[in-house]
Amino acid sequence: MKNNNLEGALTLLQKAGQLKSDLRVARVDRGRILTQQKRYDEAIAAFQRAIELDPEEPDAHYRLGRVYQLIGKIADSQKVFGMVREIHDKSEEDMVRKMSAVPPALSEEKAR
């Protein structure tokens, strides 16, 4: 992809997907290339598969929303972008919860 050899990259990503069908990043990268090539239906399928593999990963959702925008499916894009916001909000809430929790070692010392 970095050398702008999109067809070569697609071939390698296809092989990677065949060798390890649960490789989410290969699906996202494949979708990115297909989007650049305006092969939107295939890009949508790649992003949807990536989402199936990791529903909490915002990148595939965001890129799917962008494809929907490009092809004029605005309602679908807004729905997907809403999911991206939910994922980010949940991630931030999880981080705040983890940061505000007392580390186990400190809570054990207080109990003594």
C-alpha cells in the first residue's frame, strides 16, 4: 500500500485472509484499498467482516460510515458514525473507571 501497488497489496491481503480468516486488520486494509478503487460494495463487505471480527474496533465502523457517505447512503452513514461515538464513549468511560480504581496493592495495604 505504501508503494501505491494496490493490486499487489490486495493480493497479499487476500492471502492473509485465507491463511487466517479472523485477521481483522487485513479486512480493514482491504476495505481501504477497495474504497480508493471505488469498489464500494466490496469495501462495505470487507469492513462489515472486520466489524464481525471485532465489534468494538472503531476504525472499521468509521471507514464503513465513510463509504456509505460516498455512495449517498446518509442514513446508514449516520447510524454507523453513531456507533463510532458509542465505542469511543465506552472506551473513555472504561479508561476513567480504571484510572479511578484503587490499585489492588494499595487497597490490600489499607486493609492491614
